Amino acid sequence: MKKIYRANILYTKQKDCFEIIEDGYVAVGDDGRVCRVAADRDSLGWPDAEVVDYTGKLLIPAMNDVHVHAAQYHNQGIAMDMELLPWLEHYTFPEEAKFADTDYAERIYSRFVSHLRRVGTMRAAVFATVHTEGTRRLMRLFSEAGMGALVGKVAMDRNCPDSLIETVDEAVSGMEQLATEYSDPQSLVRPIVTPRFIPSCTPAMLKACGELASRYGLPVQSHLSENLAEVASVHQLEPDALGYGDAYRRYGLFGQTPTVMAHCVWSDAAERRLMKEGDVMVAHCPTSNFNVASGMAPIRTFLDEGIRVGLGSDISGGHDLSIFRTMVYAIQVSKMHYQRNHDMPFLLLSEAFWMATKGGGSFFGRVGSFEEGYDFDALVIDDHDLYPEDYTLEQRLERFIYTGDDRHIVHRFCRGKEV
Ligand code: GUN
Ligand code: FE
């Protein structure tokens, strides 16, 4: 059904400024895609289309989370006292091992998906665990919810407990089953090839992942240059590679198909050049980088160099599933960089918003904007209790991002359907 939505409309076509239409209209076609945005009803045409009236409220693109671990949801907000490698060993791997129990997986994953919906995230690039059946349940939960997700059965076969180790054949067979079950490229839920990171995967596993991505035309997600001890271990494990990113590239896992890499805190100029060449997206995860004491990713540098950036909550390295709150942390990290180096201007609100919407959304298709042809992924925000009368629409949005929460999100849409 064609629909027209009336509200105060804000979105970012470019990262430097908001497009703002006070009391405007968005026309959405039968296919769930935006046809047009206009300031008045008459210029839209479609005289018979239903007008859904959200007058006075804010209508913005929905949030996209380009890096999150559904299987770490039980650990959200706890276990913050270690750096990455011991944190994985002591807290994360034991939790993920529990997902061999499919009932446990179903219970945790259903809470995770419902929380993600609540905070207004309509698309996510998600790590599950090595367990094929648990991963299948997670994909089904996203499908049933009508939300978009790239879901990864995690590949790992070294430096972890025996209970999480699969052979390369087992891993490939599980990934192929899911790729076959979710083979429609138009589907909102799709598999993504997910080698955990180089310290967790033997060369044979990495090679198999690269081949699978190319054979099925699947995207890739992993972790890159997050923590200094991790980076040092990759140099030891892959002595012939020019660096961490180059090691992935050699296995067909760095831009040969669409690729998103989490963190990139320590990526040097050569690695950034490879990212630019392969159009590899950075998943910026500021809360996780604080909690696991990894460092501060140089997002201004990535943006200046034309590297794609989206935002990730990275539960449970990160503690907050809200991408609105993640925007605030991203701006704050950029201000710490700025204090050290005034050549790195801190992020504007519009830049953080762009990363959360159009920047990250580009990993899922035409997602994250209200331009023509974009999927209508949207949130309606009722912020009447938050702002004084003299606020502009941009100030209302800023106040909501900094101080609002999911109680202010009154409607959620993914590809035109209310979720
Ligand atoms: N590197 C490899 N696995 C993980 C993980 O689960 N979380 C984070 N933050 N980094 C990782
Ligand atoms: Fe992660």
C-alpha cells in the first residue's frame, strides 16, 4: 500500500549538514521504498494515498548497527576489568560455548532482537557463535520481527576452548546450509561470512572463508587492529603479510566482497590505503574501545581519507545497544583526539548521525536516508517532554540523541513495514 507520512523530517544526505523539512511529507511506495520527500501535500501527487499523520513529531531514518555480538547479550554491562585477549578467554568464550544449547540460544537471542527493536536499530551486522542451529534460530527471529540483519555463524578453530572449535569442513558445511536457506539477495535477513579474527582462525579456515564469500557472493565481517597485543600476535601468526589488513586480503577477506571491519583503532596509513582500495567499511565501536581499553579510533582521519564508516555497539565489549548513545560517545572520543591534536576537528552532530544512518546503512543496500529509492527505514520520535518551545528541529533532535531514550521512539519501520 502506498502511504504518505506527515511529520518534521530530518535526515543526512551528506555528512556535513541535516536536510530538514518542517511539517513535511514522505511518500512511500508499495515496495517499501521512498518515492519522494516534499514540503507540501499537493506536490506529491497520489491524491488517494492514505496520509499517516505524525504532525509535531520527528521522523528520522532508523539506526544501523554495523557490529554487534548477539551471543554476548547475557554479558552486557559486566566483565569490564580486562583487555581484549584475556577478556575473550575468561568471559566471552565461556559464554559463547553455552550456545551449543539451542534453547539457551533461542532465549538469549529473542531478548536481544527485541531489545534491538526497542532502541530503534532496524539493521544490524551480527555475530552469532560457531553453532549452526543457534545461528539459524537467530536468523529466524530477525525474519519474524521484520528487521534487517546480516547474521554470521562465527568461524574459529584455534586459540579457544575445544568446545568452540569446528573443523574447516564442519564450518564450511554449516555456512553453506545457511547460505542456501537464505539465498535471496533481496531478503532482509542474509548470512555474512564471519571469521572471528586472525588469532582465532588457522590459515586453512581463513582460506575457506574467503572462498565461500566469493562462491556465494556473500559479504564479510571481522575484527581489525583493535588492541595492541592482538596486532602483535597477528604479526607473529602471519609474518609474510604486510600487516593485519593485508593478511585478510591475502585470504580474499578484505574488499573482494563487501567487507566491514570492527574497531580499526591501530590501522596505520598502509592499512588505511588497503581499506580505501577495497572499499572496506570501518565499524566504529567507541564504547567497546573504552571498556576493553583498546584505544581511540581516528575517525576524522578515516573520513578525511574517504574510507566508509558506520557505528557499532559491539555488545558486550560495548555496554550500550543504543546507536543514539553510540553517536554521543563517538563525538566525545573525537573531542579527546582534538584535545591532543587540533588538526583533527571533532565530529559534528550531523557527521555522527550520518555514520549511524546513511554511512552504516550503505552496508545493507540503499538504507539510511530518505532520498528517492531508499528503503523506508524510519523512526517516529515523540519528544514533547524534552524540549522548550524555542528549540529548532535540529536542537530537538540533538536533545533527544543526548538525553532521550527508547520511550521516545513511538513507531519503527523497516523497508516500509511497521516493526
Ligand atoms: N576480537 C575477536 N573477538 C572479539 C569479540 O568478541 N569482541 C571484541 N570486541 N573483539 C574481538
Ligand atoms: Fe566485536
